Amino acid sequence: MTPHGRLSGILQPTFSLRSAHDVGVGDFAGFDGLLAWMQLAGQKLLMVLPLLPTAPGDSSPYSTRSAFGLNPLFIHLGWLPEGVIFTDAEKQAIDQARASKHVRYDLVFPVKNAALERAFAAFEAQGPSARAREFDHWALDNRGWLDGYALYAALSEAFTRKPWWEWPTGLATRDPKALEVARSEHRKRVRYHQWLQWVAEAQWSKVRAQAKSRGILLCGDEPFIIGQDSADCWCWPQYLRRDKRLGVPPDDFSAEGQDWGLPYFDFEALEKDGDAWLKLRAKKAAATYDVRRIDHAVGYFRQYVRDAERPRGFFIPGEEPQQQARGEKNFKLLADGAGIVAEDLGVIPRFVRDTLARLGLPGYQVMRWSREDGVYRDPRHYPEVSLVTTGTHDTETLVAWWNNAPAWERETVCRVWPEMHRFSPPPERCSPEVHEALVQAALNAQSAWCILPWQDVFGETERVNTPGTVGDQNWTYRMRTEVETLCTADDTRRVAAWLARLTHEGRRA
């Protein structure tokens, strides 16, 4: 599992990068400055949130409309050979978006979409060229996922983003004649969406080269399932079924459980076809990242679904031996030739964690949640084959957690975590000394890998997302400092030196 030894890294969403050359949202060009700072700080692993395509105007990286490809939102306009010229109104919008503390998607999306449209028009106007031939070859090589995705995206536009099951019957049911007509009628828009994916992949390849040159691994976040209105549900309805709704069962936090309203995998149908779709997805993801965080790992063992006959829900498969066999088979497939971290948070059966451990696949240790019988575990006794973290994109930051935690929680942490022993009584506020000790506790954990959210490194309180809420407070967090100055500004250099010291003391590469 850990061929790279003990190492630590940073969690930072792509949209959170701040650069002097973006249009108000992080993009692929912002990574080099962050990677340079990480090298200075001794960090070897960068984890990002999903980079998959989302619907136009949707800010959540988890509202994916395909299990393949990249989000065109992250294309850096300055890297386009065709060049981009902005209108005066767009320049004003960019200035306003850049100056904002948060991502202003209302300004960013229109500017970026218009600029990409113009760049594509310029690309097409060049006619036959070496660059055009390169694109055509790439599109041919990726047709297994690209053709269906691009047609879906073009038709979604044509039908004003109505879900695919509300399209004309011939298209909704993928009648071959209707599809042939649609490909011809929407040829230009299909090609545009293919071009966006080609450009995005080329730019991400540049990021991967930058990371490799600095000795940093890139870790992607792979959602378990894709939304109902997605290219995959439309192209492969026999695998991603909509006759039941995916969710989670009742637990201590929810008496009714959760109904996510998402499709579920028909793993039996996948298996009959040689798991071709799962293998294609795994191969594409493995070519995109060095390591993948597999979201909702338990779903590959068993799925909790609801339908009209059983609204309270049930597991498929229903029996533990079948669940265990399915999970082991799926994770062997997913991990073939690739690094895997299994997101095993929440109520997880013991056999799931036992199976992952037997396969040598690390699970998660979120320190504030890692307890046994209500008692915190000493991080120095965590499983070596695990990933320890101070928080996730869905939690409040480390400082906010400490400041808001009940007294008994702080007292228990100070009693159990060795780095916190010296604080008695536990301070109610997270001082710089407490902050350092909490970060030390993570870096000193026995877990082979450690991930620190950017805000937890810098002692910030602004979170990335608050689950169960909708609003401008979610998915809009931006770094305070531009990436170009991370390695030169006194404050960020001091933090890098501090983190490098703690990392070295924690015996991490």
C-alpha cells in the first residue's frame, strides 16, 4: 500500500487556488506555485477534490455529469495557443472576481464560457493543421467514453438542460437512428465538447509533469456514483439503474437514514459484461492521478437502496458473505496498477475494514472522529496502513473544531494525544501553541500517510463546505495569498519552514 513510505501532504480544492493570472477561480496554472511551496514545506502528496465535468453553472465538484473527463472550468485561458481577448465588460467582471475574497461563480462562468467559445472558433478557423490532427487522434483514442459524453453535453444544451429522460423518446432511449441524426445535427457542438476535454487533459498533463519534477504525488477524489442526469446514466442505463434510489441506512445520526436520490450500480450486469465499464473508469482514473481517494468505499461492498415497495430501504446484496465477496472483487479491480485510499467514514461494517486491510488498502483516520467506545484513540496507535487527517472538505476547520468543541472533548484529547499532554487545563481557544500541537499529533501518527487541509496548516476558520446546506458559503473558499508569492512572502515562507520542521520531526519523507 505504501511504496512511498511515510509522507504527508496538503488537501486543496482546485477552485481555491488564487493566482494573479486567473479569472477569479483557481485553474490548472495555479498549481505550480502551490507545488513549489509544498516542496519548500516538505510535503509529498497533494489531494484535490473531483476534477470531473459538472453542469454549467454548478459550483459543487461532486455534482458530476460524467465519470470521465475533466471540468473545463479549470482550463487556464492564458495557456490556450489561440489566445483570448476579453471585452471591456468581461475585463471589469474579471477584476471584480479577482478582488473577491470568495469565488464569484456568477461572474466567472459567463466570462470563462464566452472565452472558451471564442478560442474554439479560432481553433476551427485555422483549418487543417498539426494541432488539429493531434486533436483528432486524441478524440479517436478516447472515443470509448468521449463520444457519448460529448453528444450528451451537446444535447443537454439543445434541450435547455432538461434531464435526458425528458428528451424526445428516440434520444432518451438511445434509438440508433435518432442518435445518428443527432450526431449530424449537433456535430459542431459535439466537437466543441470534445475539444474542451482535449484542452483540459493537455493542461492537466502539464500539472502532472510539474508535480513529478518536484517529487509530489497527485491524489484525485473519485465519487462513488454519478448523478441521474449524467452522460453515464444515459449511455449505460443497464449499469447505472434508476428504478431504485441510492442512499444510506438509518444510524445514530439519522433515524430515517438518507435518500440521496441517486442511481445505483447493477454490479451483476457489469460482471456479465466483464466489468468493462468499471475497468474503463479505473484505467482512465489511474492515468489521471498517482493516487485515488475512493469515495463511499462501502458502496462497492453493498448498496442501500429504496423503491416504492420498500421505502425504508434494503441492502443489495442482502447477505454479508455476498457483500464481502463483491467488495473484495471490486477493490481488486479498482486497485489494479494504481494507488488507492478508501474513504471508509461513517457506519462501516467490520468486514469492510478487514477486507481493505487484507488487500493493503488504507482507510481514513479523521482524528476528531477516531474513537473506540466514545474514547479517543492515540494517533500513535492508528493502523500503519491508513491515512490520517485533521479534517475533510465537509468538516469545520481544525481551529474552529477546537474552539467549538465541548469541554469533555478537549479534555479527552489532552489526556490521550501525547502532544497535548502539556495543556492542563485545556485552553478554550486554539492558541498558536495548541494549533501546533494538534498538527504535530497528526504528523506523528503511526498512519503512513497524513493529509492536512490548507486551512488547518494556516490556522484558518473558513470551511469549504457545510453538508446539508445550499448557498454561496459552499465551494467558494479561496486562498488568501496568490500562488506566485507563496515562496517569497515572509508569512507563507515562515509557515513552510514550520511545517517542514514538524514533518521532519514526524519522520515523514
